[in-house]
Amino acid sequence: MEALFGTDGIRGTTEFTNEHRSRKLTPELALRIGQAVGWVLTSAPSFPSSHPVDGRGGDIGVGGGARAFAIIGRDPRVSGIMLESALTAGLLSQGVDVLHAGVIPTPAVAYLTRHLGAGLGVVISASHNPVEDNGIKFFGPDGYKLSDALEDRIQSLVLDPAQVFTPRDTRDLGRSRPAPELAAVYVDYLVRSWRGKRDLSGIRVVLECANGATSCVAPEAFRRLGAEVEVLSGQPDGLNINESYEYIAPCTLAARVVSTGAHLGVAFDGDGDRVILVDEQGGFVDGDGILAILGRHFHARGLLSVPLIVATPMSNFGLHETLRPLGIEVVEAKVGDKFVLEQMRERGTVLGGEQSGHILILDRGQTTGDGIYTALVVAALMVDEADGRLSRLTAGIPRYPQAMVSLDAPRIPIPLTDVPEIRAVLDGLQARVGDGAEVLLRYSGTEDKLRLSIRTRTHGDAATLAEETRRALERIVAEVKRIARVQQTSARC
């Protein structure tokens, strides 16, 4: 069966002439997804819920009667309204009421779904992907992303050509309304969750919002906590989302922090579930640095439920070295926040995340990665424990050279490491980088790309390592493309 769900919901291109991307996310597909999800949602008790699906949609002005309701939010990309309209039509046809939160961060939808007792939360976003892509993510009533079993069930319904979703009778159709006030509900939650002994008065913050979903919400939250705020890339026009790529390497943000004498720089991705920080000296603090800071703090305050955090094989070995002397184990899940979350819940810890800045702090109602919440937690520590200097919190955290390169590549239905030519490239790369280094080749869970990463335990030249990684991946991609061409030729014959 064709895979519909990846590691973070459903992704595809909305540029329908793009032959590279394997999936086109069309209005027709979005409609069918809405129908399938609505059908599952209203087929109790099949939809897992920590809250009863009791029709509270009527209590907040969606419609009357005991119907389930869904909350839909989106990022600002131009294709979002198109997909939202189609998805909404599918849900309404199956008797599900819909609240439209408008442009709002992904974690806001997760929070609001649980807070308001909705049966479903939906986010239309492709996160950090370019504007040509879009995606659909789902949250259950408990605020967590749907289980693999439920995703499989939805996928089977969507892809089964024999499955027909008959609309409800007229009086049983769902109803919808705009709910722009929900953004303020989320900001209120962020402000209430502030941990500091004092607020951010006297603190200058530069926010890089990637022209994405945090563009209005993040500045409002920081200002209400007393910060002096400057916003970069905070004017979304539907086409400029993620153009700056500052959430990967915040160079422009760092320069602005230093030139203005700001205390903190914060870079979000397009939907606000990731964050990278910049200290007052212009130093980058990625997800590993944030995990190290929070791991030490949570441990010292007795907030780490078990002496363990969850990371991935992309994490820098410096994170392990920072936490090991404190008796904190770093367990590595597969790459992808859904896998990190699974390990966290299985092991009972409250802290985990990825080097990319996808941080999970499972307290105070948090159920998914939340860039604004994470930045505020670190900001509270910065003012309380480091005299407003983030660099003091990162002092002593070692960082070893590592590299990660991504290139467009077709997917082939055989394990990459089973291909002798690819295995030879990886073995040669491993031999050159030396003992103790780790080499990882994988497909992206959200894009048609191959990623090759190396992490080391010794000091060395990061630029040389990056170039070596790129050359190796170029050879691997060439072999993958050759195999794909052979398979296409065989299929035609």
C-alpha cells in the first residue's frame, strides 16, 4: 500500500507540475482525507480519547446538538486555505463541527484541542518545508498526535477506491465558524506558564519568525512578559514562509542580536514547533544545547521524573558528556519527533528532543514540540540564573564536529545499505573519519531527500568533515538514481 503518513503527518507538493515530489497534495485528496477522518471520528468508540466526544462544539457556538468538533489551524502559506476548505468540506459531510483558528502555530492547536475538549485537532502546514509543499497533521483529544494504528486505519480508508463516504442528511451535517479568538487563548496559556521569578522587563529579544505561524503570537507573548521585542521575518504574504532558513543557521539573527546589544535571539520554523536560540555574543544554541541546559536545570530542581532524556542519533556527543556526570542517561530514539515522544512516554521522562530544535517538555499541558514555550522556559532560566546572559547557561557544554548533508533523491524499495556500491561508500567514509565516529544514512521522513550525517568524538575541522560528507552523499545519490532508472525501465518492459 502507498504510504500516506510520514513521520510528521501527511506531506506533499501543491505545485502540481512538480514531477520530483512523489505525492501531490491536491484538494481532492484533502477532501477524501477529511471524509475519512470524519467517518472515523464519528464512529465511536473507534476514536481513542481521553475526553468523551460529547458534542461540546455546541457550547462554543459551532452548532447545536451532541456532535464532535474539530479545531483547524494552519500556517500562512498560500495553499493552506485551499486545503483547509477541502478538508473542512470532508469533515462537515460526516457531521463534524469545525472551528477555524486561522494562522496559528502547530503546538497551539495541540493545546487548544485538549483545553477545549475537541475530538480532533488539525494543522495544515509543512513545517520547515518550502512554500511549494504543504501537509496535514492530526492531534487526538488528549493533545498528542494520532497513534500509528489510527493513522493506518485512516490511510486504508483514504486509499481504498471501493470506500464511499456518504454525506449525512442535511440536518446532520456539521457546521463551522471562524475562531480567531483562539490565538489569544493560546497566548494567555503561554503567559500563565511563565516560570521566572521575575519577568522579562529590561530584556531585549530579537524574534525571527520565518514569515510563519509565530509571526503574531510569539511577539505578543514576549511583550506581555515585559520584553522589548524586535521582529525579523514577521510579515507573511503566503509565499515567503521559511525563506530565511534562519531556523537552521541563524546568521542574520546572530548579527542583529550583537549589533543591537540584545540579550536573546529566537528563530522559529514555519509552524512554530522548532526553535533555535542565539546568545548575547551571537553564539548558536541548537536543540542539543537547549536539552543540555534544561536537563541540568530539571535535574537540579527535581523536575526530571526519571534521570533520563531522549534524543536521536543526530545529537552531538557533547550532550551525552554534559549530562553523564549528573547521572542523566541520554537514550536515542529514531530520528523524528514522533519516535522521541514514543520513547519519552514509554520511559516516563518529561524531556527530550532533536538537535534541529524540536524540543518536547511534557509538563504544564504540553504534548508536542512548542518553540515559543521552549524559548520562554530557557528565557526564565536566563534571567533567574544567568543575569540575562544565555552564554553563561551554555558555558562548559562541549561540542564535537559533526555534519549532515541532504540531497534530492528518489526512493528505492530496497534497503540502502544492502546495495554493495552504497555500502562501499559508507565503509570508506567510516574508515576515513576514524574510530568512534558514527555514520548514518536515511531518507527524510517529510521530504524526498536522502540525508547523510556523521558525528565524531574527537576535535577536528567541521568544514572538512562537511565537504567529505557531501562528496560521499553525491556518490550515493548517483547510485540510487541509477537503480531507480533500472527499475523504471524494468517496469515498462
